[in-house]
Amino acid sequence: MSQNLTFTEKLKNFFISNAVPILFVVITLLAVPVSGFSATYLIQEMITRIGRNSFLVLSLLLPILAGMGLNFGMVLGAMAGQIGLIFITDWSIVGIPGLVLAMLISTPISILLGILCGSVLNRAKGREMATSYILGFFINGVYQLVVLYFMGGIIPVKSPSLVLSRGYGIRNTIALDGVRQVFDNMIPLKIGEISIPLGTFFIIALLCLFILWFRKTKLGQDMRAIAQDMKVAQSAGIPVDRTRIISIVISTVLAGYGQIIFLQNMGTLSTYNSHDQTGVFSIAAILIGGATVSRATIPNVFIGVILFHMMFVVSPMAGKNLIGQAMLGEYFRQFISYGIIAIALVLHAWRRQKDKEMERRSLRGVKAEKQPQAEK
Amino acid sequence: MNRLRQFINKAGWPRVIIGFFLLSLFVAAPFAKVSLAVSLKDTLVRFGMNGVLVLSMVPMVQSGCGLNFGLPLGVISGLLGAVTTMEMGITGVMGFITAIILSCAIAAVLGWGYGKMLNRVKGEEMVISTYVGLSSVMFMCMMWLVLPFKSPAMVWGYGGSGLRTTITLEGYWFNIIDNFLAIKIGDFTFPTGLFIFFAVMAFLVWAFFHTKTGTAMTAVGSNPDFARASGVDVNKMRTISVIISTVLGAVGILVYQQSYGFIQLYTSPLFMAFPAVAAILLGGASVHKATITNVIVGTILFQGILTMTPSVINNFLKTDLSEVIRIIVSNGMIVYALTRKTTKVKS
Amino acid sequence: MVSEQVVLKMENITKDYYGNRVLENVSFELKKGEILGLVGENGAGKSTLMNILFGMSVISETGGYQGKVIIDGKEVNFKNAFDALDAGIGMVHQEFSLIPGFTTIENIMLNRESLKYNFLVEVFGSRLKTLDRVDMKDRAEKAISALGVKIDPNMLVAEMPVGHKQFTEIARELDRKNMKILVLDEPTAVLTESEADILIQSLKRLSDMGIAIIFISHRLKEIIDVCDKILVLRDGKTVMQSPAKDTSIRQIAQWMVGRNIEEKKDEVKNEKKLGDTVLKVENLWVDMPGETVRDVSFEVREGEIFGIGGLAGQGKLGIPNGIMGLYEAGGRIEVFGKKLEMNAPEKALKAGMAFVAEDRRGVGLLLEEPIDWNISFTVMQTQNKYLKSFIGGLVKWRDDKKISELAKEYIKILDIKCVDEKQPVQELSGGNQQKICLAKAFAVNPKILFVSEPTRGIDIGAKKLVLDTLKQYNQKYGTTIIMTSSELEELRSICDNIAIVDEGKVAGILPATAATEDFGLLMAGKVDESKEKVSAQ
Amino acid sequence: MKRTVFILILIALLVLLGVWMFVLGRQRTVVMRNEDIDRHGITYEAAQIVGISFDGAAETEITYDDAAVFYLVGSSHKLKLRVADEDGNTLRVVEKTIKLDLSKNITVDIPELLENKEEVIKLTGKMW
């Protein structure tokens, strides 16, 4: 931060702050040749995965902007999105109208869950990430109670393809044929044999514009202030708690839409665990992109998605070819995603402590020159 | 009347609510054609199985490191110890003892490294310990496949490389402690060995907190600045508490397995952390203060619910709600505890 | 130039805090463009007066105030700081309220950014307006130029020198529309000489622009240079109000500190035989937030009661905390002739020193633990006392019986009012808690005892008992006591010599019997004139 | 106050959008049955072979006592029925405009439909 860093220090700083993405680029470069995938296959895979995941990962930007760290509670939004999809499949609303209706249904649910999550996080200031992580599990319990026991019975869901044979509760895998890849094929484009889902990219571009515009609004500015120093923001008259709740609500609603886009690309909904997966993978992706708990930009999102999913695709094959155990690759993939989050969090916490000490030293300012010449 | 209110304030609302809920389950058991004796035995056995795991939470909470979501690290050391002992083919009581010794050694080393790391990230211990736990479990999954284990009882049938997901303890130290001095009354067997073992471990932890280091550790937990001003090395205390928690975690999993009958490898350690954290919070512990009574009360209540809900509720509502209730109760407890206003843990 | 129009008038303001009188009919007038210097010791009532002006909630919560506050001829009663801000009164606090990661412009405009309208606002609320950065830039530059200083508007505050941060805060207040009165609380405390001069120049420019200024500072030289009129407060009463040109620094110091001369000297200080040097401190620096110590050297003789005085925030509290290793410190300390390893509380305790911290609840006590724990903890940890050891010392077991005996003993000696020695400390009164901190220190039976603000926040009766106990321990056991306090009278009544600390340095060391205004001068940052170092006999 | 009015308007608009999406995207499952059927006294004979094509899509041929399922989105559709004997030569071709309501499962008896003189035929069925 301070100007008088020598070149080597600047280099060192660069490596420390981007340790995670660099480490990742190295791993992927090693794994790609070993996995034996063709270039076109990988490029096609990356493009589809960018279309599928970036909306979800982008939804993580707002809570970081407001200083609430990684929103492990995005799982709440994912659940709301899935409930929306369950209803439109039951009513068999297909095509783009079906997806739009699913999003409309998920919005009020997300807003409610967002407000709940926001107010809980306000009561656990300083421990936001741990609390949102466990709140995700808690709401998951409620979600299972609603989807596995109420739907079909109390909540009218009729289509036999959805409801379990016992008459209530939703099956754990649902085919979303009516809406499969509807956004992706909205504006089909094929270059060589690589098809690019322009429709989804258009929606993602819209969200990026919204985020860029949002940062320029007063609300965005308030959030940035709160992230830096809650006390100063409060004394300047900014409603801190309300602003934090708004940032969580927006993030949850966006996560809901992101999950709908993710599932329309996948084509099938695994009712009881796809939302957990998206939570972990999105957070791992944004961290790999170089984001930290207190600072994240749109490039972090896209770099992160590409790097994470490249590793995700490549590692099982690499594991298989290297040690002949496909399962190894599977575990390797999980190990990398959790390991990355752990390393990124540790690095960040460690750097924050170091910055605090640095700040203290700069505060000493006047004293520093006063250091007695020779310590006897 | 106010004596009742006093009791409620002292015990705290969550314990009272869940206590009544559990009581109602026990009362309703006979109507649901569930034999009281069997469910009581189940609760007690499960108490013995999980008691030490919940006990392992106490040192870290007392020293201010917060709830130990990194329990899987302790569990891994336990698994490693057990599997290596089985590889060496030592069976029976000797096998169990060697497993404990090996696991404690591994746990001490892992705990030391884990403690050093936690000291660098004061204030964010919980999130980081969760992900350290997760990534180390995944790392071990790879190791189970790669490590050169040969004993037929453990290795996959065909290829012969990599360990099975669940390995039976038959012929090794299955129910070593459970059957020790077990008392049979009708169809109700009382697992005395389990209780003695738990009592010994609880006594050791209670005793530790009476020693000089134990007292210092409690002080570090409730007010780190006070401890530092009195010449206590805060970081050393925190590291010791992490080592003890990890070692207790390792012993805890060994106790759990010998009663359960199988060693569960691969991702099973992940599901150990939350029940233990929820149980100690249910027992009334806060994020920086936990006592042995919290452990005992919490484990009985929590395991009681786990055993009673499937049998009683299923008969009534004809649906298996127990899994959902477990998730809601355990995670609800943790969120409740995390939102309590506690003194800001200053580094 | 000062116009005749009276901008602010406060008429016989009186205020009580829980029974003791803090302000007693203080009145003053402030004309447009006039600079008023407000001077007084800690606790003289300056901040309470300003809290009343700003309508801070702490005033209404503690029973409101008597008297009138009149602005532009109309009586006002502000319910909160935002009303005061709207009425055109701005305040710059001592510790900055700035957002480190924001630029100068963003900080000046904090929560008052100029915004551009868009249709979404109709539905989603006005906070969706976008920032008009162009307009913000020139508003900020207008405010900065009013101060007559050069600050780079796009620089991050975190990377700014301290002086620029101060100007950014002031610029923020200036940006308010109908800015009439500006209050500055110890603005020059963190500034270097040159930065302070620039600030004074810019204050003069503001007064020419017709803004009335209340300038609170303990640096009397600056007060004389800048202010048109000076108001001196002592113990809540107006001691003197006069134009700056008719008085001198010595005069103000006398008003500020001097009690009426005939204050009784009850018992004559018996000539104590002081032993040789017990503690030698050279070029001590301590990085304690808010109490930074820059370069302090002093010596303390055995059996002496050595006082450390000075205004709040000047670093006096940093000295004991630094020596005991609670905050990072450097320099050279010799205890009984041996060099003390610094930044290690355990080494300081082992060298025979003990410390009763000023922050009782934060550092001094384990609030949730019982009394006997609190008292015995330090001695148990450092000297392994009250421990039964088994298996050849491998296991050191806490001897609860001995611990409660120790606690009972001190409860009797210090007459601590409590149910029993097992009662958690948080249930006790301030005075009793302070006694427990003392007991904890005495239990270590230290040769050198540091005591910080021993009588802060406790009732009169307990104050006397605490001071008497300290004196008694000094006479009976010859414990050397080093007492830090912001109450000069208390120090003069008990200490042999008193060092006054100003801006992290020792302004001077005087015997307790020295004249009050000499102390006043030392406190007022007049280091050069009365530098004569009075060494104890 | 002005803002709450706007918010209510926005919510109303969103609800309307939802309804519109529902109508626009509703997929009806239409079962075309080709069996003998008697309806209040009159029996209709099922043809040997019937070629069914909605909105000009490729024809689906079903035989006697057979049925075919079609998934139609939208409320009005062009239906072309080609009736043929068992060796496939066309006896007659009937074109109708079908109007579907919002019901999800609709069953159609082809013989009865053939005899219906109406140019535009409204069909209904079960909502779930």
C-alpha cells in the first residue's frame, strides 16, 4: 500500500496477494496434458461451464462489497430457485416463459430468506461467515421438511413424475425437459463444432452491467464504507444494519436466478444436494479467481470459474492416467476445492493481521525517527 | 413460581424446550409400541459412544479458540491409528490400547500444527477450521487409496489396493469396552465399560482444568488480555488446548467405532463435527465457556432425540422425520449460540 | 475581523452526573468569525459542555441540563448530533472518523454525496441514485481551498500523512451548507510543528470567512496565538473569561490548575529516607493506541512514591503498560541494576514488579470468575504459589483451600464488601473491583508496584481507602509505588516526586510540594521555558 | 407515500407477468384416441388408419384402437386428420382449428371429432 516499496517487495506483494490463482494455473497446466483431453473438447467444456456458473459466482460479489465476507448463505437463494423450478415443472410451463415464471416464484422466497439471513448475520457481527455457513445447513433442514413432507400433501403438487409413490414429498431427481437449455439455445451460435450459448452470456452480461452500475449508486458507496469501518459509517448517519440486510437480500435473489440458469443448463435437478454443491463450488471458484474476503472484482469471477472448472474437468482423468484410480481424481477434485478455500481464508486472515500491525507502525510515525540511535 | 423461573433462567430456554420435547417422546414411546427399555438402552449406549467426542470440544472452547469444527482432524488421527494397528494384526485389548497410543501420537502432531495455524487467524477460527477439516478429510480419502495397506480384512477384494469404506472390527476389538463388566437386566444391558471409560476421560479433563496450565487456559478463554498481563503465554495455551482437543477427538472416534462395530473411512469423519458441536451447545456451553456438565447434559439430550425421534415419531406420523429433525435441531442450536452476544475475542 | 452579530450564546449551563456537579452556570458568547479558546484540565467539564452544544444522547440519558443554548437569537434544544449538524455546527474529534480505503473526496462527501436521479428511485428508494463524481470533486476542492491547504483529492486517506487527515476532517465539516460554528477538539495533538502552523493559518482564514470557531487545546502557546477570547474552566466553573491579548501563558496555567491557595496541607510530609535507584528507564517508546510514548527517561528510588501526571492522551498511561510488556515498547529498562527483557509480561512480573491496570474491566479482572480466582491467579502463574504438586512436580494442582484463605485475608484487610470469596467479580461495585485488582497485585508482594488511575470511577470513600492502603504498604513494607493519575491533586497528596508527561515526553519532574502553576505550565506543553530539572533529594 | 404506490404497481405488474408467462408457457398433453365410442346413443366407428398432424408438423399415423400423445404449447392449433383404410389409401382429409383452454391433460376421441361439423372446436380436460 505504501509507495516506497522496492521492486522486489512489489513482486513479493504481487505473489502473496495472487498466490491462489498462480498456484492454480500451475496445477492446471500440469494436469491438462496428463488428462489427454482434446483442445476443442476443453474449450467447449469451458464455455458451457462459464455460461452455467458465472451468474452464481457473480452473486457473491455484493456481500463482499458490503464487508460481510463470502456469503455461505447463498445456498438459501439456490433453494428458492429450485422451489421455483419444482412448481413450473408441476404446472408444466415450458420454454422461456417457464424459466421466467420460475424466477418470479423464487424472488419472494429469496427476499424472505435474505432478510432472515441478513438479520441473523447482523447479530453475529465478526462471525458472519461461520454463521451463514451453519445457517445454510439449518435452512437446508427446513427446505427438506417443506419439499420432502409438505409438497404433495399440504402444498398442492400433483404431477406423478414429481411426487414420491407414498403420495407426498418430491423425488430426488427431476428431469427439467421443458426448460432444458432454453436460455442457452435462445441465440444459438456455432463456430466450428463449438456452440456458444449466447442467450445465457447475454443474461450474464446484463448482471455484470447491473453490478458495475450498482457500485456507482449511493447504496453501493454506503456498502463500501460499511465494509471498511462500520463505526465511522454509523456516525456519518449510514443505516448500517439495514444496508447489510439489503446486500444479503440482493445476493440471495441473484443466487436464486443463478441456480435456475445452472439447472436449465444441466437439464436435471437433484432436489436435495445440488444446492449444497453450488455453494461450495461457487465460493471455491471466486477465491481461485484471486478474490479475498474483503475485495472482489468481476475479473476474479471469470478467471476463477475458468481455472476452477478446468481443474474440475481435468483432475479425474489426470488421476486416472497418473495412478490408475478414477476415484483418486474425484477426491483430488474435492480436496482442491476445499483446500483452496482453506488456503485463501488463512492467507487473508494472516495478511489482515499483518496489515493491522503495519498500520500500527505507521501510526507511530513521529516516534519512528525518534528511535534512540544505538541500543546500548 | 419464581423458583421455576430461576431454574429456567439458569438452565436457559433451549435446554428446557428440548428437555420437555425429549420427555414427551419418552412418555409417548409406549403408545407408539416402542419398548421403553430398548430405547433407553439405545440412548445410553449412544451417550457412551459420543460422550468423548463431545468432551473433546471443551479444551478449545475454554481457551477461546471457539467451537472446534476441525474435529475431523482428530477423527483422522484416530482412523490412522486404528488402521495401522489392524495392519499390524494386533487384536483384542492390546489392539485397542496400541490403537489409542498410535492415534494419540498422530493427533498430538496434527494438533500442534493445527494450533499454530489457528493462532495466526484469531477471530476467524471457526470458518477456517471447517475448511481445514474438510480438505484434510479429502486428502485422507486419497491416502486411503494410495497407502500400502495389505491386510486382507481391510483391502478391497479385487484390485487389492486401497482400503474399504467400512472395515469390520470383528476379531479385533469389537465392543471391547461395551462388554467390559456389562450388566444384564432382562433385555436391558447396561454398557458399564463405556460409562467407566467416559467417566475416566471426563475426570482427566476435569482434573486438567484444576492444574496450573488448565487454570491459565480458562483465563485465556475468558479474557486473553488479563492472562497476558499475568505473564501467561496466550498462544502456547491455545496450542495446548488444540492438541488436547485433537487427541480427545482421536480417542473419541476409537470409542465410537468399537461400540459401533465398524471403522468408517473416506468421508465419514465429516459427519462427526456438527453433532458434537450441537451437543455441547445444547448442554449450555457458550462460544468461550464449557464445563463437563454441559457435555453430559448436552450429549444425553442430543442423543436422546436422535434415538427417540425415528421410533416414536415414525409410528405416529408414519414418516421418517428423524433425519430432518436432527438437522434442524443441531444446526439451529449452533446458529442460536453464534448469535449470542459474547465479548469480542481480542487477539 | 470579528462582527458584532452573536452567533452562539450559552447562558448559565448547569449539569449533574449521578449527583456530582460537572458544570455550574457556565455562560459565554461567540460572535460571527470569532475564535474562542476553551481551556481546562481533564474533567474540568469541557467535553460535557460540547456534548450539551451537540445534543449528544449521553446528556439526555443522564437527566438533561439546566440553562439556555441560543443560536442566532433562537433558543435550541438538539435531540441528537444530526440536529446540531443541520443547524450548522460542525465538530472535529481527536480520533479521526475517516474511511481509510476511501479517497479524500469520498471522505469529505461521506453520506452527503451529490447524486444523479434515475427512474428506479421511484420504486426502490433514493439510495439507488448514482454518484455525481464531477460535482463531488469541485465541492470537495471548494472546501479544501477554503482551508488554504494543498491536498490531493484522489489520494486514499490510508496513505495520507496525519496532517492531511486532519484537514480532510475539517474540510468535511466545511462542506455543510450553512456552516456557522466549528468546534475543534485538540486538533494539534497529532500534528507536527509545521502542520500545526498551517492549521492555525487556515483557522484564521475560516474566521475571516465569518465562521465562529471553538478551539479546545492544552497547548497554551497556540491558544494565545490563535484565539480572540479565552474561557478557562476548572471543576465545572468558569474561572476566567478574557480577551487573549490581556493575558499570558503563565496566567492561564495558574487559572487552569491553581486551586485557591489556602488548600490545607494536612500532614507535613515526613522526610523519608529514600534508598538508591531501583528502576532506571532510558529513551522508552511505547506503541499504545491513544497513549503513545515517544521518548521518556526517569529514575525511581527505593521506597519512593513516584507520580506520573499529565493530560489524557499525552502518553502517561503508556509508560507502565510499556514497562510491563503489555504494549510493544523499546528503549532500555534496568530493574535493581539488571537489564529487563522487554515485551514479556512474565519477565517483568518475575523481576518483582506488579501492575494495577487502568482498564479494570478489560485487563484487570476475570469478570465471570470468582473473587479468589482473580486475586490468586497472577501469583499462582508467576510464582507457583497455592499449588499442590504431585508426582514430583509433574502435576501442579490448584489448592482451592489455600486460595480461598488468601482471598478471605485480603477481603478483611481491604474491607471488600461481597457475599463471599466465591462471588463472581462482575457483581461487585467499582470500588470493590478496584480493591480486588490491588489485592491481586499485593498478593505477588512486589518490590515495585505500578498503579494506573487507582481512583477513577469509584466513590469518595473508596478513593480515600485505596490511597491510604497504598501509603500504608509503602511505609510498612517499603514497596516502591509508581502511580499514574490524571488528577493532579491526588498525586500531590501522596507522591514524593511527580513527572509530568506531555506529547509522549517528560515535560519535567517536580517535587510534590512545587507550586501548582509550575505543574500547569508543564502540562500546557511549555517544555522549553521551565525545563529546570528538579532532581529529588 | 408516492413510493408505496409505485411499489404496489410494480408488484401488480410482476404478478401479471407471472400469469402471462403461465398462459404463454402452459404445455398441454393431448391424447388423440382412435377407438369405437358411443356418446349418448350414437356410436362412432374408429377408422383403420388415421394420420394426425398439428400445425403442419410431420404426420403421426395410428391404427384402429390406438392412441397418440401430443405436447402442445399455446391455445390455438391447426389440426389435419387423414383417414385411410387398412391398405393406406386416403378416404378423406379433415382440417380443424382447435382451441385449448388452460387444462393440462386433454383427451380427444377422433371418431367423434371427425363427425363434428364445427370449423373451430373448443377442447377441455383436467387441470392437473
